[in-house]
Amino acid sequence: MAIKVLHPGLSTSVQDLGRPGYFHLGIPIGGAMDRYAMRAANLLVGNDEGAAGLEAVFMGPKLEFTEDALVSVTGADMPAKVDGVAQPGWTAFRIKAGQVLSFDFLKSGARILIAVSGGIDVPEALGSRSTYPIGALGGFKGRALAAGDELPVGKADLAEEGKTVAEELRRRPETPVELRVLPGLYWDRLTDAAKASFFADEWKVAPEADRMGYRFRGGRRLEFLDRKQPFGAGSDPSNIVDSCYPYGSIQVPGGTEPIILHRDAVSGGGYFMVGTVISADMDLIGQLQPHTPARFVEVTMDEALKARADRAALLDRLRQSLS
């Protein structure tokens, strides 16, 4: 079985849950920007949660199927159509050989996750099928899809059509979105006024928001305590001696525009970091459109761990509902 790409959309790539274990070598974890939606899409069609599917941002692709398949679309509200007939979101639906899957205009969110029974069967690279285009690694030939590509699909017995994720289990960002942040190692570099303004101000997602990082604008410039810059840090007070960048860390070059580092981000550099967005909120970031208002909310380690436990419980509820 294969899927023929008639039109790739704005940017569509093969993604799974990522390739952890290589960050220390400069290879990011990659994978779906909304991992919860990716898991849900796979469970709906009877795949393993970590099977490879497609991630499309802002505009969906147009795909022709060579054999019957079960398909699901989760994440953003971008209605799917089979030969022009609308299909429900977060629900498994059947598509027959020769039919075309396409998408209506984006209504909310930013990214859809498309799962196909059997999974997208491209070769693994370092244990993952996820596309890392900057490194030409994984996915379909290490790049986003293009018209004329033919994606191999694994063999699978078709699961039950019509299985759906309940509304209360469909996680979507609210507006303004609240992103919980654990202050980091360099928090004490800021003045008290800057610490307060970072969490008090409303920010907006900048147009420069992609798989590497989400930039935010609109808040007040951060002020730093006076100090003699250490050797190797450079003259700007927002610079540090090169350090590791955790997944979700918020760097603020020049103290002006926070950037949350996401799935394809670099693993280190010389920019000051305010802190780290907790893991439970990272999926929400992948669904934010440019100009979306957002606030950063300070949390403690105990609160972050509680949020992680709550997210794990939500995943368990999802699995049980689709088992």
C-alpha cells in the first residue's frame, strides 16, 4: 500500500514520538509537536502509539490512497474530506482505494496529526521515523513532503470504524494560553522588576514560530543585574558562557523576545535562559497560531510534577476509552 502525495500542503512531514537519546550529540528529540494528538490519532486506527504518521501545519495535504485504509485526524480543527465529503475529527474513518483525502481551511489550532492504519513505513533513522529536515534525517528522504512522493504504509488489519475521542479528552489551548514555567539556573541574573514583568505581561506568538522554537513579543524588555561578563560570554548581558538547552527552555536574546525551544531545537548555545516550560504544556505550544496571546505562569517543582502526573492520568483515560 502507498499514499500518493498530490499536494503537500504548506509543510507536511512524517513524524512519530521522536528520537530521544542523542541530544548530547546535537541531534534533537524531534517528533510530533503535539504528542498527545499523535498518540490519540494512532490509537484510533489501531496502531501502536509510537507509529509514524503525518504532521501538517496551517494547511493540509491532498493524498490519494492505493488501498483501503483506516484514517484519523487529530490536533487542530482542520476538517478532513474524503472525495470532498466532510469527515469527523478525532474519529476513525474508512478511506477506499483510489479515494483522495483533502482538508478544508484551518479553523483553530495550528497542526493536524494524520494516522493511517499500519503507520507510515519509511526507514528508521536512529530509532525513529521522524523528519529532522535541517539534518536531512529520517522521514521521507529527510525532508518535508513534495508533490509526487509515494509514502509506503505498513500492513495492518483494519480496526473498528467510527471510534472517537470524547470531547473532554480533546486537549486544546485556551485564549490567552497559560504556559507554566519553572524558573531556571539563570533566573537570579534578572532584576526583581524584570522577574515580575515577565510573568505579569501578556505576550503574543510572533510569526517566527516553527518546529525549532516559538518566539513571543509584546512584553517589557528584561533588565539584568550589573556584573562583569565572564570570559567567553560576550558583552551583551543576556549572553552566557555556552550551556546546554533543555527541551522547553526559554532563551531571551538581548532580553527582548522570549523563544521557547521545541522539538527540533539545538541542544546548546550562549543565550540566557529564563526557565523552562513544563513538559505538560509543551504540546499546547505546537497548536498556537501567530499573534495568539499568551501568559507565562510561574510554578514550583512540586506543581510541575503534579501537572506531569495529571497529564499521565489523562493519557491513561485516553487509552482506556479507546481500548
